[in-house]
Amino acid sequence: MMMSFFDQFASPSFLGIPLIAVAIALPWILFPTPPSRWLNNRLITLQTWFINRFTNQLLLPLNVGGHKWALLFASLMVFLITINMLGLLPYTFTPTTQLSLNMGFAVPLWLATVIIGMRNQPTVALGHLLPEGTPVPLIPVLIIIETISLFIRPLALGVRLTANLTAGHLLIQLIATAVFVLLPMMPTVAIMTAAVLFLLTLLEVAVAMIQAYVFVLLLSLYLQENV
């Protein structure tokens, strides 16, 4: 019974072909494309407004050099939100519950920010490893600690997104199972549990959007240190 709770996180396959590629490509098909007319419909107008507001808020602390990442960050944000939201639908698979996928996003983007910092301003980039005014005996220890914390960043990005979504999906399935078990025996308790399940689902919708925003926001903060 306990193993069945984790079956939802297994990558589905059809005729031996993993369907995770379909789950990753599907969100791009759902996005509306701007028409050639001067006036857009309400959906495209709302999408454009959301992307513009998000981009302005995200790139506000960055200088002009970091604005080149606007398209990448906006695309990643919309992509993660769509995948997380689609994963809350029944009988769907959430690719972002896989640590391998999240690390595939986190490691290259984090490494790109580090490489940019080492290429453009190596002195400042290396200066982050040693805070100013550090006592001489603590210099080797602090350099080791800061280096470890630097390399832990992509792991923290991937694990944070994976853990939050996995915990939410598990909690929803546990409470939904409790509702079905309690319904024949204690209908009143089952109805109250179903109300809690509804509120938890609303919370998971917020978590799906917030975690996507936090993922991109932390990447922008890492970029801010290196541009």
C-alpha cells in the first residue's frame, strides 16, 4: 500500500517509450501564439501582461548586462508553472517531481552564471569566496566553506523544487485515500476531510506557482552576483 503512493512519480511509458518527453513538450503546445492582427484577444493580452510584469520585477536589480537573460528566465518561468499546474490534474504525470529533470535545469544555468562571472570579472567572482575583513587564521576554512556552498547551489535548486512538489502530491493522495476509506464508515468525517483536501489543493496550486517563481528568482540572484 505504501509503495503505491509513490507509483505516481514513476515515469510512464507506452510500448516501451517513456512519455516524459510528451509531458515536457505538451505545455509549449498549449501556449497561445500572437496573431497577425493589431488587436489581440483577452488570453494573449493577459499572457503578455503577466510576462511583462514578471520580467520587470525579476530584472529590476540586474544591470543592463543581465537583461540578456530576460527571454530565458521568462520562458523557464512560464514552462515550470505550466508543468506544475498540469501535474495537479487527475491521471497526469508531473515531470518536475523528477530530480534528474530539475538538476538538468539547475546545473547548466547555475554553471553559466559562474562562467560569466569568471570571464567578465574574475576578481569580484573569486572575492565572494572570502568575505572582507576575515581574520587570517580563518581564511582557509572560510574559502573551503564558501566553495562548498557555491557548489551546493544547483543541488539546492533542484532538491527544493522536487521536494515541495513531491510532498504536496503525496499529501493530496494520502488525504484523498482517507476520504474514500472514511466515506462508508463515517460520512461526516469524510466530508470534513474532503473540505481539507479542497483547501490543500488550492494551497498546492499556489505552491506550484511560487516554487517556479523561486527557482527562477534564485537563478537571477546568482546572475546578479556575476554581472
